[in-house]
Amino acid sequence: MTIILTAIGKRVELIKHLKTKGRVVGVDSSELNVGRYYTDGFYVIPKASQSGYIEALIDVCSKEKADYIIPLHEAEFDILCNNRSRFDEIGVTLVLSDKAVIDICKDKYKTSAFFEKYSLSYPKTYDKNNREAIKYPVIIKPADGMGSMGVFVVEDEDDLSYALKKTENPIIQEKIDGTEYTMDVLCDMKGEIVYIVPRERLEVRDGEVNKSRVVKDDSIIELSKKVVSSLRQEGTVRGPLTLQCFKTSSADLKMLEINPRFGGGVPLSFAAGADYADALLAMSEKRDISINGISEKTMLRFDDSIFI
């Protein structure tokens, strides 16, 4: 099995896991990235926004006789979805959900509408043009943002005015108090769930989890199943999903976001027993997937360097 990973950046733990069951070839728009030193092959290609991006990827897939291409950066998702048939033609499976699912995930207004449509509890969303109705505190962030970039906690009218000036395409939502969880989900190519691993977010740095622990919480697992089942009513779900929710002091669960990709903290799920690499290999070999049991583990991260 050969997997092409795009925008590999510093996803070293992900690369190492996938290499346990196959070859991993990385591509990126920059030569200066850590991930390339852990792959079985590396290519510099244009950015998704530049001409020649798809052609370069197809060329890499052909040279490496790839089985899968797995994108890691949201900016690539639309163009890859629009060119899925070109990868199909050369026998390469794009491990990415359908365009309809991507559209729901990338726009937080559409995500909120999706939650509403399928009766999934989520933070109240306010109209920025009806400021009198806003009950503080609230969260303001870009509706099309990624991770925790550009997030403001707003306590009053002055904070609101400042945050709105600083935020393009803002969404305003109630601030939820509670424990935040990420759910790492892997689906097969038909949208059937292979793994669900809930992780409590203990500490976050620059939008990425720094300390986390796996928690076997049946209510969160059932919520994840409902989210995936609802997404399947909109389009085909494929490969990794990262869901986020809050659990309040009264044990209510409120969905926050859906990301159709690997989460930054997914190595903890690997360590807990979710063998994504073996599942992908089984799919490529068209055999039944062996499901491992999940154990409760804690992850503590640290910085490391390489010198070239």
C-alpha cells in the first residue's frame, strides 16, 4: 500500500503510524518541512491555489503507483473533490468526503444549520446585525476559519465592537462552559464507521492539543454516531473526521465543529489502539477490517527538532 499525504508539514507522528502498514510519500509546497525526513519519498508541488497543482499530484501518484491520496489541509479539499474522477481514472482513491459534506464542514453557518436540521444540540448563533439580542459572554471567530485561529472571547459591547472589526466573515455564538472533547472518527469508503475515539482536551497550545486523554464515554460515542449518520444523509463520508463537542456540568452535549480530516491529536487515538493504517490496508486489499479494542491513554506532547 502506498499513500500520498499532501501538505505534510510537521505531521511526523501521523507519517510514522501510516508507515507501519505501507509506504508514505509526502508532498508539500515548501522544501523546508520536517515531515519530508520521515517519508519514503518527497516531492515539492505547487500550492492548491496555484496552477499545476492537480497535474503535479497526478504525476506523483502515477510515479509512485499510489493506492490512496489523503489531503491534510482544508485549502486543498474543494479542488480535490472537483477532480476526484481524475484520480479514479488512474486507480487512486481520494480519501476525502464528498463535496456536499465538505461544504457543511468548512462554513460554520452551514455547520450550525446542519446541526439544527438533524436536531443536534449546538451553541446558540447570533445575528451580528441584531446586537441587542446578544447575551454575553459569546465567542466570535471566522465562519470559514481553521482550528482556533482568530477566536475572541467577548464579554461586553466594547469587546464585541473590537472583535467584529478584527474578524472577517464572523460568526457569533454563545460561550459554552464545560469540558471540551475531540472525537477521532474513521469511516470506510462507504461511510461505515470503523473507529470512534473520544479525547478530552486537557491543554491546547496555538490551536492544537498539547495534553489529552482518551475517555470511554458512551454518550459521546453515541453522539458521534448520530453526527456521522446525519452527514451520510447529505453525501458520502470517507476516511477521517474530527468532531468537537462540549459536555456541560449537567452532562448536556453540544456539538461545535466537524472537520473532514485527521485531527492534530489523532496520534493519541493510534496509541490507544485505533489502527488506522491497518484499516486502510484492509480496504485497499478488499478484506474485512480487524477492529482493535480502545484503551484509555493520556498524551503529553513536547517540542523536538531536526538539524539539516
